[in-house]
Amino acid sequence: MLAARLRRLLPVAALLLALPSACSEGGGAGSGAGAGTQGDVAWPLHGRTETAQRFAELDQINRETVSRLGLAWAYDLETDRGQETTPIMVDGVLYVASAYNVVHAIDARTGKALWTYDPDVRAASARSCCGPVSRGVAVAGGRVYMGVLDGRLIALDAKSGKPVWETQTIDQSGPFAVNYTITGAPRVIKGNVVIGNGGAEFGVRGYVSAYDAATGKLSWRFYTVPGKPGEKDNSASDAALAKVQASWAGEWWRYGGGGTAWDAIEYDPELDLIYIGTGNGSPWNPAMRSDGKGDNLFLSSIVALRASTGEYVWHFQQVPGDSWDYTATQNIILADMEIGGKARKVLMQAPKNGFFYILDRATGEFLSATAYVPQNWAKSIDPKTGRPDIVPEARYYLTGKPHFQFPSSGGGHNWPPMAFSPRTGLVYIPAQDVGMPFGPNPTEDQVIGAYTSGVAMSGGGAMSAADRKALYDSMKARLIAWDPVARKPRWTSEQAAPFNGGLLATAGGLVFGGNAEGRLVAYDDETGKPLWSFDAQTGIVAPPISYRIDGVQYIAVMAGWGGGWPLTGGVMALKAGKTIGPNRLLVFRLDGTGKLPPFTPADPLPYPDVVDKGTPAQIAQGDALFARFCLRCHGSGAVSAGAYPDLRRTGLLGTRGFSQVVLGGALAELGMPKFAGKLTPAQVGAIEAWLVRRSLEDRRLEQLEGRKAAP
Ligand code: CA
């Protein structure tokens, strides 16, 4: 059994390369005064430019030529753990961060490997709520900067891949030292490397830090929530947090409070403002976090900071007293547009809470919020202040009753970035329409370092089988072409299942995006009509980019199904079909003739022969413990939709090997953490008893009804 598992984790088959000949370049990339002198076009920043619009001003690949688009080359990433990176392309080199923060520098024209760098963070991977993923690196001044899962910020020499400096961004003596993680891409702003962190589900206090790009010395730090009253941070945030401390109650600092800035960080050089999107409260349940009182600033907010000092300039809170993991960390886009007859410098965001926000980015003035997906948590948004009128039923911590709510904690839109086309004036949003029940779990004791939301959950989901089936059947996802001025969709494209890839818009009249089914698709940016697609052999969540070298336009995307939904969604995340496959960087050009080697997904392992000896008390305990310690990787209901072992089918069940792995760390090298000190042998026994029950339940279902992991 173990051997079979190990084999599945080994590197996948090598790729096939088939480069088109140099003279077959399509789209007028010949010599002479025209296209031939076109300079190279880089993708130098996370969102391509400082506006972060993810718009490529390239049109060789367009609505007329896109049918000729083909694979130029593929670069095998030798992992199946998921890819979220936006590649950076400068000076003819692509820089990507694969799972476990392994950086690859690749010739952007040929796909030839130049160097790789492995920071060896496998032991820290269980800190991440949502897989050992990275959303990318920053490249500036001949250096590559990356924040890694264990909290380090590392500077590499861009030519050699050798480390230049590294610094630990997390206070190792602090109470939450091992609970932070970094999955977001750093930004280089005015000579500083700015980086946030994640971990609010494990009990942390959010902050962003700026380090001198040359030396790695801390320039400033801004905490997003207040610390223990009476204790100063001596940080850029001190004055601002003193003013908002009254928006908190109880003993939030014991759990950190949350507010982690784990993704969106953008910069307007003209205004000299950095925009930070902040996350949810820690724990989600405000009764535990803040005695159920207060707005809890700066949770679920966009905060504008002075770039050189990190000082507070303005903030806008989307969700006062967040209770549903409604982060405001989703990508932020800057644009200049006319709103209500007035020219405005705006920022736009489609955060988890289901409303599309437009703010004046100079002042923070609220301009509009419009629901872009169905939602039932807010009656309305005050048109003057932007404050939501929250429906009483949504406050489960006051009513004591669960509320079946839309959007779910996964959001109407999550981290896969939206894109804006100045050509059409539309924002393209990879959106989803999924609900979930939120109810209090007042008995959940706080274990810092375990997944702790204070919201009722269980390994099987806190839902009846009928509710689960209804949710499964009703889950939707759509690519929305959103008109921010008219505040409504221009068109939508229905997707097969939730959690699809980030998007790219181009001057060729196209929108590119991967999906949960494992295809990269090009859509007409004005109609939504799919014009081209490619079988990537794995679900895609990362956003594509585009660049031009030697007159040839390329489209590049990291292919690899991973991250929060694939890992945790269980049977819900299987709706698109199981889409685990070889992870690769895929690069396309007109008349590319490359082919991927054939891929056949491995058959699931057979169910082990196990005997159900669990007592009702053990089963209930195991269910709850699984939800807090195991579900983040092994899936709701122990149904694995990601690359991790499906524990209903592990041959370790009923053997001594089970506790050797869980408590003893026997598979630590493969990224399975050691839980000694966090779980007792009796608790591990309860988890195993529950897994045996789940294994037998689903085995019986398959035998009786011939169906697999039904909702
Ligand atoms: Ca969260």
C-alpha cells in the first residue's frame, strides 16, 4: 500500500517538446520596420503593471488567430501539489514558484531550465490552511524575492539562483510563531520588499512588513489588528491601532485576532499609497473572539498606507465584525474611470462577501458596492457609507442557530485573480455561487495551531445528507464580465464546477482562464464565446500571463489543481471530475505544435479490509478532531479531491503504521507532519476509528449502488 502511495508521489513522466521552427512564426512577426522591430514585452510585476489589471497589450494572438494557438513547450514541475503562481517574465526569463516554494528560472522562449532553488519548507507545510502553494515571486534589480511557507523572506540572485539574504518575517518568540505561513507574492515598492502572511484559521495576528530590498533589514511593519492592551509594538501601526482598539472587546489577542494580509498588496506611485487587503477574524466566531461586540478594525478591510513609512492613511471596512471568513484579500485593480460624471482614480475588488466594491483610491471614499453573485447575509449596503445592514439570521453567534448562507467561506470570488480590460471597460471575475451553514460551536476549545474557527464543523460537514446533496446539485460557477460603471454583468459564461483559474485579458480581444475541469480556455472578451481550449490534464487555478519575445507573443500558465477548495471540499470539489494531474508550466504561441504525453489518472486504491470497533463517543470525537487537524489536506468527509492520500483507502487503517505516521512522523519527508504533542494516542485512535467508519460507509455505498463518494 505504502509503496503504491510513494510511487504516486514520484515525479511524473517527462514532457515532449516540439518547438516550431524559427521561420514559422505567425501573426506578422517577420523582419522589417513593422512587427519585426517590436520590442520584447515583459510581465514584470504580479499584476503586470502597477495598476495590476492583468491586461496584456499584445494582439498577435487575437480572435482571428487564436484557432492557431498551440503548445510551444511544457516544463514539468515534478509535483502534483497544486500551482497558484503568476509567472514573472523579465529579460527573457520566466520565474515561477512551484509547490513548497521551489523556484524555477526558465528560458521564456525555449523552456530550458536555467536554475532551481529549493528552500526546503516541507516540514512547515501543514501550517498552510490551503496547501503548500505559492502565488509567486517578485523580481527587481537583478534579484528574485520570495516569501516561503515557514515565514522566511528570501532574496536570490536572478542570474544564478543563489541566496543573497534571507530574513525570518515572523517573531519566533511570539505566541503564534509556528502558526503563520506565507503563500502570497511579495511586491517591491520604493526599494522595499513588502510581504504579508496568512494563518488566521490557526490563531495569528496579521501584519505586513517592508524590508530593505538591498539588505533585508526591516524598514517598517503595520499590524492590521490591535495587540494586547497596554503593550506597544513600536511599529508603524501604533497610532492607528490605538484609535481603533475600542472596536474590539474580550480577549482577542489570545487568539491573535486575525486580519492577515495574505494576498492583495498594490501600489499607486503617483499617490504614494500602498493598498493592503486584510483577512477574516481569528477565530471566525466573534462571540469567542471579541465577546460578540464591535467592528473589529481592520478586519475585512482595505487599508491604505504611506509607502515609505507604512503609516496609516485611510481604510474602508467591508464587513464589520466579520463572522464568516469574508476576507478582503482578493486581488485589487487600479483604474481611472468616469463614475457619476466625475473622473475618478478608483480601486476595484470582488472580495469573498459577494459584493463588487469601487472606492476612490486617493481618499478611500466609498463609491459603490453591488452584488456580483447571489448573497443572503446583507439586506443592503448603505449607499453613502458602504456599511452593510446585516440580516439578523446571519448572526449565528447571537441566535445560536445555524444560517445557511451565501456566499460560503470560500467566497463569491477567492484568490484566483480577476482581470480588467481597458479595451472593453469590463472586469472579468472567476466567480462562484456556493453556500454553507454557519453555526456556533461554543464547545470548541481553542488550540492555537489547530484549525480553529469557532464555527460548527465536522469531518463530514455540519450538514444533513439531504442538505449536502442539495448544495452539491445547486453549486454553480461563472465567469462574469462585469461592467463596473453600469454595475451589472455584460455577459456570463457558466462553468462546470466551482473554483476556476485566475484570468488574463489581452488587446487581442481575448480573455484567458483555466478551469476546474482541466482546460485552458480563450473567450471572446465582448461576448464570452469560448474560441479555443487546451486539455491541460489537470485542473488549473493559477492565472495565465502573456509576453512577447523576438516578435512572438506567448501565453503562459501554471497548471496544477490545488489550494483550498480542491483540498478541503471533499466530494463537493469532485464535481468537475477528479482533476489531479501532472503539474507543469504550459506555454503557448501561434502555430505551436507541442504535445503533452498521454496521461491516464491512477485508479483509486482499493478499500482496505478493516473492522469497525469504534464506540459512538470515539466516532464523534474522531469526527471533530479530523475537522480540526486533518480536513485541511485530506478533505471533508475524508474524501480526497486533491493530491493528498484518500484516508478512506489507506492501508494504514487498522495497523500500527497509522500512529507511526500521525504521531511518529514516519512520512514527514513527504510533507505529512508529525502530530506528537498536539494529539494524544487516544485522540489519534478516535480519528482512526472515525476513518474506519467512513471507509466502510463508502465501500458499502459503492458496492450497493455502484456510485463513488456521492454527496
Ligand atoms: Ca480565512
